[in-house]
Amino acid sequence: MTRLAIAIVHYRSERLLRECLEALRRSSEERFRVCVVDNGSCDGLAWVEEMDARFDLVRSEESIGFAAATNRALDRLADDAPYVTTLNPDVTVEPDTLEGAMRALDSDPSIGAVTCRLVLPDGRIDPACRRGEPTLVSAFSKLTGLQRLFPQSRFFGRYNMTHVDATHAHDIQSGTCAFLMIRRGALDSIAEGRLDERFFMYGEDLDLCRRLREAGYRILYTPEVRATHVKGSGRIRAFRTTFHFYRSMWLYYRKWGRHRRNPAVLLPLAAAIALLAGLEIVRTAVRRVCRRCFAARSTPSGGMGSSCGS
């Protein structure tokens, strides 16, 4: 019997995907099946199904977004597995991660989903693995850096719950689809058991956890269960990714915000989101130019060393 259905969305991260799948093969829990959806990135993944009989591959000719690709994986996987996990290809689980998360779900039927202690390669906790409800105030605190300045503040630290001890299990309002194990019965209780495909990238996990909570389920963060999240450390966010990040903020507020039908709130909010997106695009462009200049200056004589001036 398959106990766990695992959905992985892949996009141009073949090396990380291989490491992710190798880690799953070392898991102490063996009764799982995996569906990898290649989201329009390449056609060289035949090795996925050759690696393990439990691994399935679905190809999409174009990038259909994270939520839609996850839904495609869930449609392909057996619907009788009592647990479902969304897993990013840049996450490597420990041998006991899957078993530990299932044990946490088994401990209390009111728990609809569990997320683990996701750690970055340098050992720091990934703040996205435990989040509060993204209100206007908490989002402002995160985006302006106030949360980073006052991490122990209940007021400024609400978005990533930095004021709550990360070494103890506690309820959260949202985890991340990088690793989120969901009770199948809880998933089936919300809107056809699917992710909202209006969220092309970002925000789909916030929305999913919100719907689980609306259905009466708890979301649990358990630090006894661990996994490593590479998370593209050091990369500069692409313009397209920036667009979808801020678009998801707008979509989430339009769906769940307290004043989502009030033009007096929506117009300034739209302007603020556009301003933040514009500032990040400018900052990103400057960082790209600086990196190119640094790389050019580091090139030996005769290369591109003079392209950025002296």
C-alpha cells in the first residue's frame, strides 16, 4: 500500500532534482510514490523513471506555473494514499524526515498539515517554513526590513514568526510548499483538493494553508523533523520572478484581505505593491551591472576588463 504521494515540480534544476530523489531513496519510509512534473524546462530527464520504479515523470511543453504543475502531479498520483507531500527539487530530506512528519500527523487528527525545520546550507533556518498570516502590517515589516531589525518583536516579527522559539513545535498559520505534508482527508475537504492555479508562482502555499485553517485544521511546525533547502542562495531574482512575487501579494489580498472590496484601500495598496516591485527591479538591475563590472575587472588583461570603465 502506498502511504505517501509526493509531488515535485521541476524547472531547470536537474542536478538538485537528482540529489532530491537520491535522498528520497534513502528514506526509512519506503511506501511512497513520486510524480515529477517537468515544467517546460528540458527533455533530458528520462533517468528519473529509470532511477526507481516508484518515480514517475510528466512533461509539460511550457511552464504552466507551480500550482498548476503540482495539481497535475496530484492528478497522476494515487488518490488513496493517506498523506500528500509537496516537495521542491532543491530540498533534500533526511532518512527519517518522511516518517517523522507522518508520525506528527498521526498524533492528532486536528492537524491538517505538517512542515519540518527547513535549514539553509549554512545551517540557518529557512524563515519561510513558519509564517503567520500575511497582513498589510506584517508584510510591510518584512519587506522594509523591520522584522530583521526587531526579530523578537511580536508586532514586527509576525510574518516569519521570528518571535517564537524555533526549537519547539508550535502551530503556524502557513508553511511552504518546499516541504509540506498534508493529510489527504484535509486536502480533499478544500476546493477539490487542489492548489489555486491563479497563483502562478508564490502565494499558493499561503492560500492552501489558509483554506486548510478555514476548514478547521491546524498547521504544525515540528523542528524534530529536518530537511535542507538550497533555495538558490546568492542568486539575483529574475524580473519575471519578481513580477510573479508581487502579483501573488495582490492576488492573495484580493482573495482574503479584510478590505478587499474597498477602493480606498485597494488603490493605495496597488500603488504600494507597484512601487515595491519597481524598487526591487531597479535594485536588481544595479546588482546585475555591479556583478558584471566585478567579473570584468577580475578578467585578466586582454579580456573584458575595460568594459565598465575605470
